[in-house]
Amino acid sequence: MSGEQERLARVTLSHATEPGDDKVCDSVTTVGAARTVEEVLADDARPELAARVKAVDVDRVLSIADRQGVRFVTPEDGEWPSQLDDLAHGARVQGLGGVPVGLWVKGPMRLTELRDSVAIVGSRSATSYGFDIATDVAAAVARSGAAVVSGAAYGIDQAGHRGALAAGGATVAVLACGADRVYPAAHRELIDHIARHFALVSEAPIGSAPTKVRFLSRNRLIAALSRGTVLVEAALRSGALNTANWADQLSRVLMGVPGPVTSVTSQGVHERIRSGAATLVTGGLDVLELVGASGEQLTIVPRGPERAHDDFSLREVRVLDAVPVARGASTESISSIAGVGVQEADRVLVALGEAGLVHLGVDGWRLVARAGRR
Amino acid sequence: MSGEQERLARVTLSHATEPGDDKVCDSVTTVGAARTVEEVLADDARPELAARVKAVDVDRVLSIADRQGVRFVTPEDGEWPSQLDDLAHGARVQGLGGVPVGLWVKGPMRLTELRDSVAIVGSRSATSYGFDIATDVAAAVARSGAAVVSGAAYGIDQAGHRGALAAGGATVAVLACGADRVYPAAHRELIDHIARHFALVSEAPIGSAPTKVRFLSRNRLIAALSRGTVLVEAALRSGALNTANWADQLSRVLMGVPGPVTSVTSQGVHERIRSGAATLVTGGLDVLELVGASGEQLTIVPRGPERAHDDFSLREVRVLDAVPVARGASTESISSIAGVGVQEADRVLVALGEAGLVHLGVDGWRLVARAGRR
């Protein structure tokens, strides 16, 4: 079996079957595409599929794709994003799953550049909060040099792409329709821009309309292509949760951005964090730490402003608490209130004085007034 | 050693030492209060402590407390909340820890009623979002029959108490000052109400002012008294995180309510959820499930509105997707678009028709218009 024969058989199967059909994908992975085509043609139980396979005019299909600037990328190509091979061992959900037969790609970016990519997905009806956060996270990912993967939909998807572009970074849209088509139509400018400078990717052949099945198949590719998926706003039945499930199931890093518990569009995210499927992230730094190779990216654990009390011993805190603000107090009085010995109180008071926290005046020790002290 | 002698020694130590002093608490737990007093009096290295112990006039102290309606509760009393005994094996933090020498209690509620209680703590400078959520969670806890424990502070504490009261439930305030004092002064009405109908609890004796050390000691009691602690808004250095640490360390259930990642007052909560110390909760039901005895409370996993697609096989979804809206289509046409056999398509279409999703008219099958369908 020549490589070219295999390739043409993959084109045939891509056209004759639905994206992500697990039986087809698994057969191609196991016995190869040409052998799969042979078996389909010999299977009397599926005459319609055999008819569709026979009807594919591979030369014409490839020539049309070529004219549209769309190339067909298979696991045999150097450009193949090998992380998709994880799908061979991933779940089969409602008849969907497995390694794609091939990808239809439009745009100059090579898919191997998606190795460190991060997917940003979420509600189509995002709030301005979600939109802003998705934009910020995408920008942080892009600035780190990684590409942002999403699905070009309204809401969070759009914010993900735009955030990456605004930061001067790379972004790839994985579509449920053919790579030659624009869906949703309102995103023509965005989708055209991605096609011109980066890449549109689809498992569905040229001319395919987006259907529910194709959206579901597409979601597994978004999850599988990227190191991690960030879920930014998703209602309880959001399609983005399907992508999240794929990410979780494929042992990708699944991350969720929380929001107000009163927001319907955060309910799905909260559910995933609560169940432990997703890790809570609050921004780009968290995301980069979680998807980064160990030690490559380190989130600085956020700390509030340093407060003078923090490094003190209990004894010192007691003494400090016993020093009045309004008028001075004697060392003896302070030692009694603080419950420490006079000598100890004296030693601590001198140290606190050196730290600028207390002052010894004519009427005794008093606190030094400081902005922001309790 | 009589029980009465032990009791009076505990009163003495409560007055002569700071709340939560780990050496004192541990000594009392190990050798008893009377023996601890003896050892203190014999210890030449701590003359100030010995002097303070000698200076306590136990009869007078108890008589003043009695006049204020404040009782002293020790581990030997039937009213003792035995969950506090977990502190014997809990952490020692900056010299604080251990089982309290005793509790000063004001109010008619018996502390044994706190067995199933839930603590609600958080930022003093809560947002209206946090205040509302804390109120709602407290009301849900109260309606379940459990008491709400908090610290009577501004913000989330106050919302916790008020939410429980508004729901007709019980609430207890654990104070850093003496149970006879009101802190903060602006909460006099609330604190008086709790004292009249429920209970104020303090490890610090009558007349004690609230100090930093006493707040820290108090926090461990809030955590130890309750089955779980709900953190509702806490900035990165919020004192509520100290309570959260105690809850976590004592193997109580630690829960956090998320908020917008842009909100400073949610940062501390998000950090605890992200680190895995706290479990994300979105409301009272989540809280009751997590603190409830297994099987007693069950959260209904939230689901979006049922959609007709959900129970369908892939094949059925494909057929449904292939049925046009605008005009009718033949079974053959639909089978071809859906990629299933004609007989199979016919079988599925009939079933979809019975489900009211498609309709067979004179021009063929078409989708039945439904509000909210994609």
C-alpha cells in the first residue's frame, strides 16, 4: 500500500463519513484507510455508506480544496499535530471519538506549532465580565508564545481569538463546518483574518455545513489539540462543557474561571470546579503555570501588602497590642496588660521602637500612628 | 482533687493567661488545672505569671460574671461542646492552640446545640454580593436546623448572623473580647439580641478588650466549634483566612464561595479553592451537602432545562439535523444528508414525528418550530 493510496483513501473517507465517527476513525487507525475503504465496499450491510464512498471524486475534491487554499493534513504528514494521536485511546461518546481521518486546514500556520497551545472556550452568550476575562487570559497565553485555540463562536470563543490577536500572538479556529466556510457569518472578518495569518482547521470536508454532530466532533479536537482548556463562563448545558469533558477525559489540564454564584453563565464552570474536574484559575498567570512544563512557568502566589505584625512572635504581638495610642504607658503597665515580664516587655518595646512601631515619650510608650493600621 | 477545685483553677488560669496560650492549654489538658496552677506558682522563671495567678480573686470574678449573666463552661460540664477537644491534637500556631481552659458564655442556648453548626466567615469590607450570599447561605443552614457560628464583625460575619435570624434559626457569636462587652460597638443591637436568645461565647474573661492575639485565638474556636466553615469573600490577608486555616487544619469541611476574579475581596477565597484547601460552594444546598452526615443532605446536581436532543443516539441526532425547517424534504434526501440508510432514516423520522420534533407534510419532512431550539 503506497502512502499516496492511503492518503487518497483518507480523503475519500473524510468525504463519505461524518467527522469523528468512531468506527471509521478506529478502523483507519487500526487497519489503515485503504483497507477501511475496501472493507466498506465489501460490506453488504451498509450499502448507503458504500455508495457514498464510491461517489467521492478524490481528484475533484482535492482540486476544489486547493483552489480554496485548503490543504489536507494526515498523521503521515510532518505537519500533523501528534497530540491528536491521544484520541486513539480517548473515550467514545455517543458514537464519536478516535483520531481524525484527516484535517482540512486553511492558512499559513503549521499545526505542529499548536503543541503548547491553550484552548479558551465558553458561553456564546457571555457577559461582559466573561468576555473581558477571556480576552485577558488569551492575551497572557499569546504573550507567553503559545497559540490560543477556540471555535470562532460568539462570546467567549471570539474573545479568546481577539485577545490573542490584540497581544500580537497566534490563534487557530477549529470549525464545525468546512474550512472554506464562515460560521457564524457575523465573524467573517475574524475568521478571514485567522485564515490569512494563522489557520482554520476542520475535520469536515470543504463545503460542509455546521451540524450538531460536527460541533460535538469539533469539540474533541479543540480539547485534544491544546495542552489545557480554559472554561470561561458556561451555563449548565453549555456546549463548552462538552469540550471541557473531552479535555478532562484526555487528561488535558482543565481550568475554570469562577464568577458570581448568582450568574447563570458561571454555573457550569462552578460545577466543574466543585467536582474537581477543573482547577480554579483567576487569570493568565494561573493558566500558564498549570499548562507549563514543570518549572517553566511559576505563578507568584499572591500576597497582600506586607503588614508589620506578620513576622512577630506571639509575645511581641501581645506587647504591641498593649501599647496605647492616645497617651503614653509605663513599661510596667504594658508588661502587666501584655502578660509578660517587665524585663521581657522592656526588651520587646525597645525592639519595637527600633522598628518604628512604638515611641518612648515623656509620658511613656505609645504607638506610632501609621496609615492603615488596625 | 475535687471537681470544684479544678473548676476554680480553670477560672484562675482563664484570668491570668491569654486565651489560647498553647502551653497553658496543653498543661491543663495533660495534668489538670489545679496542678498547672501549682506548677506556675512554683516556677521561679515566670514570676509575673505567678503574680497574676495569685492576684485572681476567683469568688469576685465569678460573682461579677454572674451579675453580667455570664457563665463559665468547662470540659467537665454537660454543656461542653466536645468537638473542641479536637484542639488537643490540632496545630500550635505562633504559640496559640489547644483546648480552651474554659468558655465564658452569655445567653440561654446550650453549647451542645452547636454540634451540627456551620461557621460563616469572611471579609469585614464585604461587597453587597458577598453580603447577600452570606445571608442566603446562613438562612439555608438555619432552615436545616443547624446553628450559624460567626464572629459578630462587620461584613460577612454580620450577614451570617442576620441571615440565620431572618430565617428564624439559631446563631452564636464567638467574641475576641469578654462576653460582657460589645465589639464592634455598632453591632450592639445584634450582639444583644444574640445574647438574649442564643449565646455569646468567649475564651477571654469578663472585661477583656479585643486584641490581635485574642482574635487569632477566637478564630480557632469558630473553626473548631462548627462542622464546616464557609468562607465568603476574603482578601489575600483577611483575618477570615486564619479561621479557614484552622478549619482545614482541624479536618473540618472548608468551603469557599467564588466571586468575580476581578474582585479583590474574592482573591483569598479563590486561592484556597485553587490550592484544594477549600471546596467551591455556590449556595446553601452545596454547604448542607458537604457538612451533612453522609446521605442526610443531598444536593441535587444542577441541570439545565431538559432539551430534546439529550437522550438521542448519534444516528437520531444526525437525522434530526438533516431535517430542514423552511420546506419539506424526502426521506431519501434526509437519509443521504444524514449519512444513514433510507430504512433507518424512515424509522428514526417516524420516532421523531411521534416525539413531536418533526412533521410529515405534503412536501415531506420538516422540523416542528419550537421556542428555544437552536
